[in-house]
Amino acid sequence: MSSQSDAGDRGLDLRTLDWLLEPEQPAVRYLTLVDLLGRKESDPEVREARSRIPRVGWAADLLSRQKPKGYWEPRAPTNFQSYARFLQFPQFGSTFWPALVLADLGLDARDPRIRRIAELFFEYKLRLSSPFNFYTEEVCAVGNLARMLVRFGYADDPRVQKLYAWMIEDQRKDGGWNCAPDQPGTLDCWEALAAFAALPKSKRSRAMESALERGVEFYLERELFREGKPYPPWLRFHYPTHYFYDVLVGLEVITRLGYTDDPRLGPALEVLRKKRRPDGTWALDSVHPDVGPALRKDYAGREFRPWSLEPAGRPSKWITLTALRTLHRVAPK
């Protein structure tokens, strides 16, 4: 079946679809074929697009800066303690952040460079004997790592399962999560729910299903963006999201979990539809950290090093793909 025919059957704008299917970003092409056009993994076009992800475009650019031992930092640390921090800090400039993006782009441990990333985290961040392991970290870091390792292909690893157990234990009474101890849940702490969304349903325990159901209800009660005073960055679309939240992040996670017909999604979907450009695309509104000057430094007082795959203020293939996937999930079947 041709892409034109697929698009017509699914109500997709043909110009936008052709743009997403352009070969220079094979990750977007692959996910468009699978998620929007319903192609099987065995489809020749799907297989060809997936095979090109590590060789062309964003993933290839990121991997070209990876060091032979798997990390991105300029030099290796001198001891175990420095290695444990080294994989995570400085924020946005260390291995953790490009690895999250590579997981989103569809790469997994079949690629030896991805295996090396996973091995670094297993060795230096998931050792129970280490005081620097992720089992003592705040839940936003734990959720990001769990999502990354599941997408890399390690869902059955006991160390990854332990991350999920930690997130269940840390869930607050109101159903949300919070990186601050002894505080109620907040929409800003979305990473745990995203980790559950990344895990195939067949691999979720009853405890996991209960946790994600409570988590989804927490978001739906707040219509995905109504918490406290209006916060403009939540209504702007970003990528990479790192550990920041916006309404498109919420829509992607909630609809991926299968909650597509709840009327409380209406206000967030209205925000999404209004932000669509006349040409059928959505823009990358801003690059994180999209926050005030007081929050532009990491825990060590160093300036953030923000980066993005696409220029802010311009039509974005990644944002457009994410928006169309959301609308595709909520469309009447």
C-alpha cells in the first residue's frame, strides 16, 4: 500500500506526511510508517528506515560524538565516585541526556554503541554496593533511566525491574510523584508514568497497573496542565524534554497508556489543535531550560548547556510527529 493511500485512509494531511517521510531523518520516517500508517515491522520500507537510524540524521550526529567506551564527556573519570556522577552531570552535557534521545529515536542494544551505554549505567549507577546508585536517586532520574533501558531492550533485567519497584514505593497518596521528599504529587514529575508507558503491557505486574492507573487519574483530574497558577512553559512544546514537563508530554504519555476517550483530555487537546500551523505542522516553541534565570544552573552551580535537534520557532518534525500520534490515538476508530 502506498503512503498516499495510507494517509487518505487515516485522514492525514498528505503534505505533512510527505515531509515526515523524507529520508534525511530516518527515525521520524520509521515512526511515521509504524505509528501513523500502521505498517508492520516486517514491512521492507520500515526495515530499511530503521536500519538507517544510526547512520543518518540526528542519531548518527549524536553517536559521532560518543567516545569508544560509550560516554560523551570529554574525558574519563579518575575514580569510581567521579564516574558515578560523571554519567549524569553536568546536566544536558553528560551521557544521560543524549542516551535518552537515542532511546526515543528507536535505537536499542542490537547496536554495540547502545550496549556500551547501558553497560555504563548498569556498572556505575545500578550497583547496590555503591552509595551513588539510582535506587537512592529522585524519581525523575529513576523514571528517565527506566524508560531508557526498557527502550534499549532491558525490560526483563532484574535491575530495571527494581527501578519500577522503587517508583511504585515512591508514589504519593494522591497518585502523583514528586522529586522532593514528603511533598504531594506534581504534574512536573512525569517521568515515572512515562516509564510505565514504555513498558509493554504484557510485562506489567498488578502493582504496576495499579500505580499507573492512579498516576493517570492524577493527571486527568488536573486536565494535564491545571495545577496552581498558570505556568506558560507548560503550554509551549519542547524537545528534548530532559526532565521538564509540558502539555504535549502529558498527552503523549496518557494516550500511549491507552487513555484516549476521557473527556478530561479535552482542554489539553484544544491547546494542541490551536497550536497547529496553517501548513499542518507544529513548531518547536522553545529549548529547555525554558525557565527563569534563577533556574539556569545545575546543582553544582554550573550553567546549563541547552541543546536541541531542531531550531526553536520553526516547524519541527519531532513535535509534529508527536502531535499527530496523539491525535491519531484519540481519533474515533
